[in-house]
Amino acid sequence: MQRFIRRALAGCCVAPLLLLAVRVFAEENNGSWLESLSHVPFEYNAEDTYVGGGDVQRGPNKSVNDFDENDSIVHLVFTPRTKLGVLRIGTDWERFSFGLPNHAALPDTLQSVALVMGLDMQFSDSIIVRAEGQPGVYDAEFDNLGWDNFNLPFLIGGTYIYSPNLQLILGVSVDIERKYPVIPAAGVRWKIASQWLLDAVLPTPRLEYEMNKDVSVYVGANVKQTSYRVDDDFGTANGIPRLNHAILTYSEVRTGGGFDWKISPIVTFTGEVGYQPYRNFDFYRAEVRYHQDGGAPYGMISLHGAF
Amino acid sequence: MMLMKTRMLYLQRCCSVRAGGLLLLLLVLRVGLTTANADAISELASFSIFDKVDLAQLAKSDVKTAHGPPMSNPRFLAVQSCYVASGSSPAQQMQALRQWDATRHRELKVFLHSDLPSNPTTANFEKLRNAPNNAPVRSFVAATEKLGPDLQISKEEAKKFSAGAGGGGGGTIPAPVVAFWADVLTARTKSFVSGGMSAQPPYDHAGPSIRASDEANGLLREQGKIRNQFSGLLGSTGIGRGAGSLKPELYWELLEADDQGVVTLGASYSRSGGGGTYQAGDVLYYASGGYYVALTLYQLWPVTVEGKPSTLVWRGDMISAASLGTLHGVERLGSESVMMKNITKAVTFFRRDTSGGR
């Protein structure tokens, strides 16, 4: 559930929410704000992925070939403990850059800046529920931003702790701008043996092997799907006027193997390489879709951890 | 309800003086019992997280568990639980707690348990030779033979293993490993008897020095209400301090923690209080891995539920472990849930075994 959906999150108005989180935390611990600030727990992730030349196709004749991709993520979420549970207040930024040829009717940038507003609640000794929204701006170029660039995708997921070694996860992801606004998902987290862990939970299902206390290797996948709004004149500029200000749902799947190296208790370095077998640019309301025609290799590095 | 009350009043008027006296006595007893119940509930609310408890409801249900207050030290975790043991007094419950054998239940992952005299010898740990052949025990042996960094011993104790290693032996736990642990556990038990937890050597074999007594005191310091409630008992024990005036019941166990076999030393204390109440404390003051210290406190009150003498039991479990320090956010919630489940499981088995459960 922790990674049920990892999405880009927010920026400019995070400060008031952060102060709220600190205040709640301070009241919980009867401490001063300043003292509490130094103890506010948080999690972070800085990640970059490079995907080599791939191809997509629209209909039988319109192809966009050999374009690369760069996906960057910065994620910072404060996780203070309150009486209600663990608050999740923070921000997330994600940017896809595509090295497209000039004639392609596809945006060369997709980006989002969003807040993270969530809560992990313990309902009993067996059930933990996460409710999290990611209100923010989901756009191509960040030009002429308006209210319709705003979106509020959210998820609600529950973990049933059957035993310390087996947890079952059920959840639902909601995004009204997506082709399929409601997507249910189920997963399992099963510690098969002392060094083997099957973490089959979207968006990053994995089979992990713990080599030692600091290093794990894994094979797995990363499933991404986010909706963005393109520019007002995007369609006109590309010869398809109905794509002006249209919604684009971008999806991709990466499969590969990697390692987690715990450099310190608060810093983990992850490296991953693999193949991207699926990619889809879908202007579903305008009925224009570019689907995968040729996969591509990729490499990813990230620094992440929690205090 | 109103009809019942009218009939009772009418019956009372018809009663003889003698019967009236008996009724008065019963009424006084009932008031006394109600007061005892109210006192227990109010005392429970004063120091625990259970601020509202319905005894009748609790008696019909399984154990009620909840996580303790958040603590600033990330190594610490606490869970509180309460339940009603129907049909038995606090004294009977205490006796049952002392005699209960957790090794009967494989799910609790206690492989060996043995009581210890106050002046133990290495022979008291001979049962280690009979350890089951399973993955946690094998990893315990491997960690000992490598003197791995996760092994919680002192530098001085680690040197003893180097001197004693190299011998042969068979069984799940080789003879040199048994001999090493018998030496370590004997010496640690003796130092506990003479000087309480304060006299325990630190865990400093590989990493920063950690003292179990500091961890126990830290756990109690962060839960001030519980520390105050049990100050009388704790002040008479060796928990987090020098040897106390109360005589401990000593034991050792081989159990599983975080998939690893762990040898641990424990001490139990109890004392009766006013009005038939009891307090008890059980501390695992040494562990070869998995956790630094684990402390369980009990408060037992005599109550009456549906006319039966029963016991209201509060139990506070607190633990300090290095692995907890690495958990954050939902992972920490998850570990609390697992601890709550484990405690529920243990209490359920205990109640079932002692016929008090349902």
C-alpha cells in the first residue's frame, strides 16, 4: 500500500499545510513548534530515469520513431504521527521529457506539481487504511495555466495484515480525467523466506532478495498512468485542431531488475535497468492514440529514504 | 424498566424485617461491588489509554488492544491491552500467569523456556542442546560462530568466544556455541541478581554502546502515567536499576525474533496491593538479538461481572529494538499492528489454557 500509487505532488501552497502538520504534531507531543520541527519525520525521493529510443504508432501510417524519454521525480512528504494516524503532507514534482521529432503530434513535455494530502489510519490490529489525494497542476508546458489544468487524483487503499509475513492489499485509484476514472487494484506482500519478499503491489510490484542487511536485489515493474492537459494551441500547431487543450492520458510500463543499497539508515541508493515494453499516449476524448510500436531499454537511479 | 422497579419496591414492602435486613445486606454488597468496579475502571482510565471501558462488554469480547502513545525515541514501541478474566480472582490470575507455558503454542515462537535459580550455573542452560533444528536456530548458530555485527553482546563476551571456539560437537547447536552461551547467560543472570539491570554489560560488540537499563528507563520515562502507576513496584525491582528488594523469578528462553533465533534472559516480579489488586512486571533484560529490552507490566483488579467474581487485567507491553528505529510512517503503523496481533494471540492462548478464555 505504501507504494500503491506514487504520483507527482505539489509545490507553492505546501507551506500552510506543512505548518498545520507541525502544529498537529506539536500539540500531540506537547512540545514547542521549533522543537517539534526538528523531529518531524519525513520521506523523500529524488529519481531520474532515462529511456532509450522507442517508437509509437497511430493508425497504420503515422509513426513517431526513435525518441528518447527522461522522467524526473522529486518527492517530499512529512509524516507526523497524530491521534488519527500518520499524516502525509508534502509535495511531488514529476516531469517527462520526450526527444520528439518536429512533426510529431505529441507534447515533448508532461509535468505535474501537486500536493500530497493523506492519512494512514490503523483501524484495528489487522487493518491499515490509506487515503491520499494529490491535488495539483497536471499540464504539458505550464503555459497559460487555468483552473482546468487542476486535477485531484486520489486513492484509497487498505492493507489486511494476515500475519507478519503476509499482507493483502485492496485499493482503488480515482482520476476523473483518466480514460477509466476508477481503477481497482489488489496486491499481496508475502515474505516467502527470510531473504525473499514478494511485494506484488502496484505501481511497483517486485520480487526482492536481501543479500545482506544493506543490499537487496530485485526484479519487478513500474506501472505509470497520469492525465495531463496540453496547450490551447497544441492541436492547431500539429494539424489536429481537436487536440487543442485536450486531455492526454500517458501510460507506460517498465520491467527490469535493480538493487537497493542502504548507504545509511536514512539514505538508500537504487539503480535499475530494464526494458519498457508498453507505452501509450491517449487523447481518448479526441480519439487520437499513439500506441507502442517498439520498446526501449531504460536505466533509473534514485536516492530515497525517510527520517 | 419502570415496571421492574415498581415490583421491586412492592416486594420490599411485603418482606419481613429479617428478609428486609438480608435485602439491605445484599444491597450494601451490590453497592460495594459496583464501587469496586467503578474504582477499577477509573484507575484504569487514569494511567492507560483505555479511558472508557464497559466491563460487561469487555467480558464478552476478546482482548482489547491499542497502540501506546507516540514516543520520541524511534527505537521504542508500546502496546496496551485489557481484558476481563471471568470467574477468577486476581490472585488466581497471577498464579496462572506464573505457571503458563508459552512453548506449548508453536505460533508464539518460543522454542525453549527454563526457570533459573538465583545462583545459576552453566548446567542450567544445558537445554540449549535440545534446541529444535529450524532456520531461526541455524541462523542463531551462524551468527554466533561469525560473531556477526547483529549479535548483542559486549566486547568482553565476544573475546570469550574466540577463546572457547574451535571445539567439535554435534546437534543443532554445536557444543562450543552452547558452552559460549551458557557462560554468557550464567554471568549475566548472576550480575542481574546482584546488581539488577544496571549491572548488565552493555551491547557494544559491534557498534555504539547500548545499555538495556537505559532503554528500560527510556521506555518508562516516555510513558509517565504508567511509570507513576507502577513506581512502587518498579522501585522494588531490578528493572532499569540496581537489584531491588523484591525477589525475581528468573528464566531464560530461546525464541524467534525477526526470523532469527535469540536467547533471552527474563525476570518476573509481582506484588499484591490494597483491595485484592495485583501488580506484576516481566522484563526481558537481555537478548542476543532482535530487541534490546522488552518490558510487560500488569495491573489486576477484582471486579464483578454478571454476578461472577472476575479480574480486570491491564497489560502494557513495551519494547526497544534497533530495527524499529528504521521504520517510518505506515511501516511503523504496520509494526504496531503486528505487535498488537502477537499480544492478542498470546493473551488468547493464555485465556484458553487457563479456562478463562472463550
